[in-house]
Amino acid sequence: MQRKKYQVFTPEAVVEKMLDLLGYKGELIINKRIIDISCGDGAFLVSAAERLIAECKNKNLTTKEIMEKCSQNICGIEIETEYYKKCIKRLNEVIKKHFKKLYIKWKNVNNGDGLLHSEDNYDFVVGNPPYISYKDMSSEQKEYLRNNFLSCKQYRFDYSFAFIEKSLNILSDQGKGCIISPINMYRIKSGIGIKELIRPYLDVIVDVTEDNIFPRVLTNPVISVFSKTKKTNEIVLLKRDLAPRKLPRETFENDINLFINVGSRRFGDYFSVHNGVATLYNEAFIVNSDSDLESEVLMNARSPKFSRFNLNKKIIFPYLHSSGTINKIDEKDFFEKYPNCPN
Ligand SMILES: C[S@@+](CC[C@H](N)C(=O)[O-])C[C@H]1O[C@@H](n2cnc3c(N)ncnc32)[C@H](O)[C@@H]1O
């Protein structure tokens, strides 16, 4: 099946990290419901099921009871039938691994539209929502989102905003949510709606912009952890090995811009970069390719004009290349070593 641009699944290490941030561990999870409203092939649900089964076993629940807990408490929705089926298959493999031939009906994992989900009061909400930019949405999609989601009322909103808003709406008063999404929602004008909705509930933002979580995908992701419990006036910002920073809730987005270095993924990691050279005096530096200057100091020269007139030219390159660095050749050494070069 051809993957769409927004079907970028979460790697296992990140899934585990997010479930930890969510606090989805320990015996408390046995009676709590967790949901991913855009669950793909089940990255979060599979790990959650593993954790749930381990806790149930620790508490000596019977196999039948464990099955019921899984069926009741692991919840997900995926719109693409192929991925939904794959998700169910992966969940069944977890069951098979622990209980041999038993079969379970995952009654709360469904093939459908997560934005239309009508149940709420979930204890844990987790996810990596689909990112579809405004320009890539159909007019019907835009219209639907504009009419149904506060985060999509104005500007050029992203599809993911509606999923984050929905995740907030279906969380119980004691529940906790954890979403990975592009940092842009906190920085760009069109993110204003979702930013204002999530602001009162944010507990922690984890800067993972430098972790290259989704190779070859041009998003700078952050993990947001939120809950509806009583709040302080600060949001904690975590970044790799740095000490946690506390940011004022009302203005945290200004600090994010200073603190999170989104420039760490280079354009050159994705594209081959070549810069032009301005000699400022071509007559001195550009020679014909059959010139008798020493070949070690000549490089092929390209320019629109040379291409247009099919000219074979060389440029004098008075540098030494070694181990990936380029060093200038001392002027005196240069003329001694390359006597044919004009002085
Ligand atoms: C970025 S992927 C993440 C999948 C999974 N949560 C993960 O982290 O691996 C987003 C998923 O949302 C699904 N999706 C898109 N629109 C949806 C909708 N309206 N309702 C439910 N799922 C949707 C896509 O098919 C895709 O599988």
C-alpha cells in the first residue's frame, strides 16, 4: 500500500518514551482506558497492550480477566482500512505471544474517523496526528474543520490541530495526554487557535527537534504533555541532557523560540549544496582548459555563460584539500610550487 505523506509512524523508542511521559505504567493502568484517535498500524496501542498485560500478570489476574482488560481499555481509531487491519493483526500477535492460541475481540479499536468519535472521558490520550497542511486539504475538509473545531476557525490551519483539540476534549478531568507534533503549532500565526486551547492544560514540552525522529520528513517535532488537573503558572521544558527549564505559561511560546534550536537539521542533509564564487576579476582567475598552468591548482569552472557558449574553462583554486577541510596555500609557497601561475 502506498503511504501518504502524513502516514509517518512513530518509532518504538519514541513510543516508549511518550508512554513513560504519560505515566502509562504501574498497576494503576489496569483499570484505565487509553486511546489513540489516529492509531495507524498501532505503534502506541501495541506497546500499551504489552504494558497492560505485564501489569495484569503481576497482579495475578486470570487470563480471562486480562483479555477483558485489553478489550475494554485499549482503544484506537484508524481511517485507512489497511492500517486498521495491520493494527489488529499486531495486537493479536501480542496476545498470541502471551497466551498462545487465544483470540480476543478488540471491541474498542475501530476503522473510522477519529474526529467523529463520540465517546469521551478517557484516562490517557496519546498520538501522532496526521499533519496535512492547509494547501493540501480539500475544500470539504477545510469547511468541515472550520465548522467543527475552534482551532481551525482562522488562518491556514493544519489538519493535526483538529486531532489535538479532539484529544483535549475526550480527556477525563483526571486524565493525561501526550502528543507528538510539529513545533510550528506553537510558533506560527495559524497555530494561535490550538495554542490557546492547549495552553491552560500543558504540563511539559519535550524538545526532540534534534533527535531526527522522522528521518527524511521535514518536521521539527516536539512532545506535548497535558492534563486537566490544577496547574502552576509554569510549563516545564525538557531538552536532552539539559536541566529542566520552567517557562511562564502565558508567554512560553516566546521562550520556545529562543530555547529550541530548530536550525539543527541542515538543508545540506537533504540536498546537495553548491555555492557560486565571485572572482571579481575573471581575467586573473579563469583560464582556458588547455592552459599550461599546473593541473593541481585548477578546477573545472561552470557558469551560465560558459554553458550557453559551450566554453571549457578552468578556475585557479589556490587551496589544499585535506580530510574534509580546505586550507589556503601560502602565497610564497604557491608561486614556488606552481611557477606557471601568473604572479
Ligand atoms: C502520523 S500517522 C501516526 C500513526 C500512529 N499513531 C503512529 O504514531 O504510528 C497518522 C495516522 O492517522 C490516520 N488518519 C488520517 N486521518 C484520520 C482520521 N480522520 N481518523 C483517524 N485516523 C486518521 C492516517 O491514516 C495515519 O495512519
